Amino acid sequence: MLNRSDYPILIVEDTDEDFEMIQWALKKLSIKTPIYRCEDGDEALDFLSHRGKYEDRALSPRPALILLDLNLILLNGQEVLTQIKLDDELKMIPVIIWTTSDDPKDIDICFKQGANSYILKPMSSDEVLQAVDLLNQYWFGVVKLPGVAEM
């Protein structure tokens, strides 16, 4: 059986408060999954492609899952999603959009570009806790993730 450390998550989130809420929920739920954070789209692509400060693969492992905010500075989440899904090495990594946008156009575009899920950011701490728990149960309990055995 695989260990939780076999399931790193990359969170692409530019808002400290939103990132801290996710961390708080993981800790509260005793989920011991390695978390990596990138604060903008360019940094996320560098992390995933092992460029710049992320050349050392030990410091930037292939994530089992990507939690991606849409409203990022510089390169936005839709552009990052497109780059991930066009890359033969990265396109199998599940990408969950985690955003405040409930615009049907954003939802349609993200799914057309290959998003695996689209979740509106919860507003309260109880909702964040519930959402993170459901994500954990589904993606790391029910789903068989591609490439995890190779990590």
C-alpha cells in the first residue's frame, strides 16, 4: 500500500489566506500529504518543468494532483491549465480548478481544456474543511491516480 508521502499536491494559489485555509484544513483532518505551493502561473510551470529554482527534482517532485486557482497574476489559471494539458509529460496529472469564479464560460473553458474538476472556493472554515476532506477521500481514496507507483 502506498504511503501518503507518495501523493504530493501542488497548490497554485496567489492569496496567502486561501493557501493557509487549505493548510489548516489538511492539518485539522490529519492529512499528511506533502504540499508544494506556487504563487503564480509562471512559477507553477517552472516547478512542473524543473526550471530555474526548481531544477532539483527532490525539491519539486511530480505532483499526484494540482489544485489550481484561476485568478492568478501574470499567467492566469486557464493558461496554466492549457500548458499542462498540452505537455505529454504533464497532461495525465489531475488538475482541480479551485476558484471564486462561478461564470459558466470559465467552467466550460476549463473542462474543454482538460480540467478534471471545478470547485468554487468555500467561504467558511467549515466549508473549507468539508471540501478538503471530500477531495482527500475522492482523489486519494477512491481514484486510482496515474503514475503514482512510479514516484
